[in-house]
Amino acid sequence: MNTALEELQARGFIAQCTDSAGLSSLMDAGSVTFYVGCDPTGASLHIGHMVPFFAFRHLRNAGHNGIALVGGGTARIGDPSGKTEMRKMLDYTQLDVHAAAIRTQLEHFLGGFDDISARCVNNKDWLANLNYIDFLREIGSHFSVNRMLSFEAYKKRIETGLSFIEFNYQLLQSYDFLELYRRFSCRLQIGGDDQWGNIVAGMELIRRLEGQETPAYGLTFPLIETSDGKKMGKTEKGAIFLDPVLTSPYDFFQYWRNVADADLRRFLLMFTFLPVAECDGLAALSNPNAAKERLAWEVTALIHGKDAAERALSGAKAAFGGGGDRAAMPTVTLDRAHLDAGYPIIDLFYDARLCPTKSEARRLVEQGGAFITKNGTLEAETSVGALLDTATLDEQGELIIRAGKKRFCRVVFAGV
């Protein structure tokens, strides 16, 4: 097997390949141009989107040339793959804003677009002004409805209802592959395993229209779930986004710091660029916390930069009593007058945004999950009627509070 494919295999990336031997030979012969697409249906990618882009970097590092396709055209329809209902329809104004934001995120993660080893394209450029009749004659005539319905993505949606506009999605994604093949000699499409049907359809379209002299290939990656069966990057509070406004670097860091022991080795291999042997060594440590801290630092540095990773690490150490800089912790500023009047503990946890409602704050206190710094240590407060005053503050005139085991907040009080 080609060394680039061996690296992906060793790190757990490969789910399916349309022709492993053929693709390996093609890669051994020289640089291969490949692409991966994502639709700008939101203003930010989340970590679940990133598996193919980690693979992108591995392939690029091995000397191959990658194309990041932002689907400003296909997003107007929405990919039915993995969805139980039709996506919300967005207009070009929204999609253009989303596409620009996602391009910036990818440019940062991939180390820039030089238009040779890495480039970014938007399929709006060739899809927005298609003539529908011509498209049906030239492209649609090569698709079998029976064949399309045999793919898992469509079979699942037939049960809940598949709109005609979504049914066209596979044609458009296939056309993307054809366009990139013609424009940039793109021979390989990579993506999540839910894209298998779309990728195979694109390969077939290329074969029918361009012949078999220079075949195309498909390579898919597993859809990542945590050891407890949850989707990768999903938490009680929602997705773990790359946008620091939607998910702060501290919360991003903490997500990785708190992964289950059973997921540690797999995530080190897939979401860092540490050598395989080093990942194995970290995963074998008797105390997994050091390895989780390294994982969290590495992924945060890749997404947000080394400075943000260092601040998140320092804030985590301060929160958990191991030194660090408490200023790097999640911080909220509240009015000092609350303390003068006697600050109800339920109001404090609600105002500090550790609880979305006061009812939940009450339950947290009643169940012994509300902690406040007292004499330098965090102690549980179980009285729902507890009132806090200035005597509660630590030597910095602040409070460190915790909800449950993992969610901390530094509370600074302003005012006279």
C-alpha cells in the first residue's frame, strides 16, 4: 500500500475505498489531486466536520494536492445524507457569509491556500447559473433512479419522506467531481462514509463522460462516535464549533480534556499529527490525565493557535487547583451590589451562566453539585436559601464556582 494510505490506515481513517490497489499505484506514480467538500449551512464548522480535513493535511504532507470545496451552490438544496428531515432553505446572501467564514477557518487549519498543494473553490461558481434542461439532458440522463434509491442515504430518507429537490443533490455533487476532474485533473474524492453513494455516483459520471483511461477514485472515513455512542463533538450544550464565539477556546480545550479513556488513543491518532508511536505511548500511560491534557493542547493549538491553547491550559490548571492563571478561566463580571444585599446562590449560578434556568440552578444546589471557593478550596453548598456576601470572596476579591464536576467559572465583582 502507498505510504500515504498506510498512514491513514494506521491512524484509523479509512472506512471504504473504491479501488485500494489502483489508488495506491496512482499515488506511487506521483502527486494526486483530491478534494473534499462541505456545505456552508451554518456560520461555522464543528469538530465533527473535521475528520476529512485532518486527512487532507496528511495527504498534503505526503506530497498530494488538495481542494477544499465550499458548497455555496449545493447548500441551497441540502444534502439528505444522515438527515431525517429536509434542511432549512438558505438564500445566497446567507450562504455567502457562511462560505466566507468557513473558508477562513479552513485556510487557518490547512496552513493557507497556495492554489497548488491546497486551494479553495466554491461550487456556486458553476452551479448557480446552470440551465436546468441542458443539465438534465447532459448529466441527468446518466443516472438511474433505481441505482440512486439503492444507496443507504436515500433508502433511509424514503421512510421519512424525501423531497424532489433533495433527490437532485447526488446529481449536483457528482457534477462537482466532474468539474474538478476537468478543471484540475482531480482524481480522488474523500469524505465521510455517509458520502459513499454520492462519491461512487460522481466516479461513474466521470467514467461515462470522460472514458476509463484516467479513472477516478473514492475514499471514505468513519463517522466518529464516542465510546458511549454519541456523535463526535456533541455535548449537552450542543456542537463543539471552531468559531471561538460559539465555543470558547477554553470550552473547546475542556471537551478534549474530558474525553473517555476508551476514546483517548483513537482521538490522539485522528485529531493530532503526533507520530503513531508517540500516540501509543501517551495512550499507554498509567495516568491518562496527562495524555488527555496533551490531546486537548494539540487539538486546540491546531484550531485556535498555540497562544489560545496555552491560555486554555493555564485556565484549566487554575480551575482544578494546579496553579495556572485564573484570568484564563471562563470569567463573568457581576455587580458587587448583589453581595451587599445578600446574593442568593441560585441567582449566582444563573447569572454566571452555569445554569440556563433558575429551576436548574435550584436542582443543582439540592443535588450537591454547586461548589463555591471557601478558604481557598471548593466546597459544595446544599442550601437553596444560602445568601453570599463580601465575606465569601477569596483574597483576590473574587469567587471560583463550579457546576458539577467539570464546569467552572471565575466571578469578578465590579462596583463600589
